[in-house]
Amino acid sequence: MAGQNEGSSTRRYPCEKCPLRPLPLFREFESQELAFISTFKKGELAVDKGATVLVEGSHSAHLYTVLSGWGFRYKLLDDGRRQILNYVMPGDLIGLQGTVMGEMQHSIEALSPLLLCVFEREQLPELYRKHPGLAFDITWLAAREERMLDENLLSVGRRSALERASYLIAFIFARATGLGLNDSKPMQIPITQQHIADTLGLSLVHTNKTLRKLSSRGLIVWRDGGCEVMDPEALQKLSGWSGLGDTRRPLV
């Protein structure tokens, strides 16, 4: 589990100079909200690739917002089988479940080096009492997570293997594009075929065959560093997914 030795004196990015805030994807803070978030944030935490940020069943004194990097949420069965629930990207709030429910019901692992903004869980009630706009933002983020899980459940339950893989890659691509993570063309998503198999509920062999079909159509290219997306529009059409839409979202 990631260590928690960060402090406000080690900040690289004050909230007033957050590199995510200027992105058109995020709504603007009001001045009093920004002032509160600046005191709410206690520091930053760097997490190595492959490290576990939060563990299912753990109690954490902190909430985190992803400042940079990729990760994923997952659950394990007793025999070690893994179900990946969703992918974590910049701007995502993690650890809220542990705050509300008392303990985490899933784990979070870093797909790449992560930089996290660290918030004290004990200050969350003050946020709800004094800043209803920020309280709505947190509720919005929780509802958004539920919406994404709904779509993932639809994939696992009703989409074919080819449609599942197309949806997952198109979905990750769309999220990353909104965050400006596609500066390199084509975009490379830092996941393995095992990650995709564990997300889609397929065997690794079935996943490999499915991805080869997408590759043969010129939609993706698989490399050692992950999946390169060549034709996101075709992936979206193949999956029958309508896309993310243009709604601006909160950033806490």
C-alpha cells in the first residue's frame, strides 16, 4: 500500500496553479471554493507503477485526486481471480467509498507512475456544511462512477466479445482525449491484454483473439507499451456506444 508521508510543505502544485484546472473539461471554481480546497489539500503523494494505492477492506484517513498518471479499481475473489471495475485518470477522486462506508470495498493499483493530491478525510463534513457547490460536485462524481459501472455491466452482460473490447478501448480513449492525454498520435493506452481480459470477464486467449480481430480491421495496434488507438470513431460505432457527451465536470 502506498505510503502516506506527504505534507503541505512538499507541494509541487498549489491549487491555484493546478495543471488540470485550465482544461475545458472541468468547471471553474468560485474564489471561496478554491480557497477552501487549498486548505483541504495537505500535500501530494507519488506512487510507483504497480503499487497499490488503496486496499479493499482498509481504512484510510485520506481522499485523493489524481493529478497525473493512470490506475485501475478492482476486486479479487479468494482464489485470486480479478475483476477490474474501472480505470482511474487525472481529475478522478478516489477513496470516497472508504470515507462514507468506513472501509474500501475495492482496491486501486497504479498502471503508471501516479501523482495524487492528498486531502484529509476529517475535513469532508466541513465541505458539506459550508460549500454546497463542492458537496454537489462530490455527489456528481459518485453518480458519474455509477453511470460508468452501469455501462460496464451492460458490456459484460449483453455485448459480444468484439463489442466489449471496442467499447472499453473507445471509452478509455474518449476519457483520455478530454484530459489532453492524446498529444502523441496515435494515443497509446498503458494496459496489457490481461487488464482487458480482467475488465471484460473473458479468458486471456479469447481476449487475444478478439484484439487481433480489431487489429486486422486497422482499429488498434498492440505494442509492448499498450494499445495504440488508430480509429476511435470506428471502435465507438462497432460497440454501439453513444459517447461521453460534452458536459463539463467537477474537479475537487
